Amino acid sequence: MKTLRVQGAWVPGDEAGEKFERKFQSEKAAGSVSKSTQFEYAWCLVRSKYNDDIRKGLALLEELLPKGSKEEQRDYVFYLAVGNYRLKEYEKALKYVRGLLQTEPQNNQAKELERLIDKAMKKDGLVGMAIVGGMALGVAGLAGLIGLAVSKSKS
């Protein structure tokens, strides 16, 4: 897979991403960006390996959301969920994907994304608990050593 340059960051994809960026910038300079152009560019940004680009893509999608038809909104919401998942903003990602599943309960892509988000939340939660547990053991061990040192100094 090739990588391409999009707005100051490398984005996984093909030369189509550069085309979407040029088209977006051209329409923006002319004073009016079409919904399809803005979506295509946002889609490229959400796929970036750089968090700032993902955030920029999310902002473009959020801007599009109230303007879209039901079908367009479905795509916007799905990629809002994907982008937030990639940023590890799992609560936001779940909000979007579950909203999509309320209107389309049989949407397999949304179901799979929900499973991925749940799995990531559990993994991050367990890792977080392990770190807290390790810190608690470290503090308890340090307190024990201090107690031992104090008792030896008194003898």
C-alpha cells in the first residue's frame, strides 16, 4: 500500500487522497465546497496515522452532519465513529455507532465496529487497572521498606 501526503501528514491510501485534497482546496478557494468533496477529504483525513488529521476530518464530518440526507448522515456518523475509535475516544465512538445501530440494527459494519470498540475499551480498562494495581503494590512495598528501616533504626 502506498502512502500519500494530505495537508501536512502522511495518510495511508493511494493517489486518490491527493486528488481529494486538491479538489477540496480548489473548491474552498472558490468559496463553496460541495458535500461530496468535503466528505471525500474528511474520509482521507480520518484514515490518517496522525491524530491532528483525524481530528480535522472529524470536524469536517461534524460540519456535514446536519446538512446531509439520511443516507449521507449514515456515512458521516459511521466515519465519526471510526475516527473517534482511532483516537481512542471510545465513549464518543460508541455514541455514534450505537446511534447508527438504532436506525439500522442490521448494519454489519456498525455491529463489527461496536465489537471492536467494546474490545478496545475492555483491553484499555484492564491495562489501566493493572497499572493502578501495580502502583498500589509499589506504594505498599515502599511503605513496608520504610517501616522496616524505621524499626531497625530504633533497635
